[in-house]
Amino acid sequence: MAQWGGISLKRKIRIGSLNDQPTQVWNSGRNEIVKRLLADTCEMCGSHDGVEVHHIRHLKDLNVRGRAAKPAWAQMMAARRRKTLVVCRVCHEDIHYGASRSRQNS
């Protein structure tokens, strides 16, 4: 049986509630690196002073075969599969100069 129409063409005069600030569907939270920076904690030693970000160009640089054992910071980055590591100033200098301090809690 066929029915003509089906959708009422009668005009609705009453308007429902108007929401001027709808919830955002996109970009609702912060990205991971911003959360890690706002935590203000060194990911190597746990210090809270002078937090910086160490960045490498490629993850493939961490997993080069035939090289000596990787330092703790490189193992951390490779395990997390992240190109960035939030570290304090002292740990950052240690990474760049190849030194290792005893205060690291890895």
C-alpha cells in the first residue's frame, strides 16, 4: 500500500533550546608532548627544575645495528617509540656530552 507524503510540511514555529556553546568533537584534549611538558618532571631522574625537551631527527637512528650498547635515554626513547624525551637541564647536558650521572633512577 502506498502513502503519499509521509513527512509533514507544517511549519514549526516553536524553537527548541539554543546551545550557543556546543561541545567540541575535535581537538578536545592536549597532545601527549604538551601533557608531558606540563607535568614538569624529568623522565630520566624525576627532577622538577629546568625541564627541557630532547629531540632526535629519526627513530631509526636509535636502532642502528652493530653499534655499542645504547645509553639509558636511547633505550627509553626506543621503547616508547617517541622522538622526544622531557628531561631536566642536567640530564639534557649529559645526553649531549655523553656523560652519565649517578642520580638517574632508571
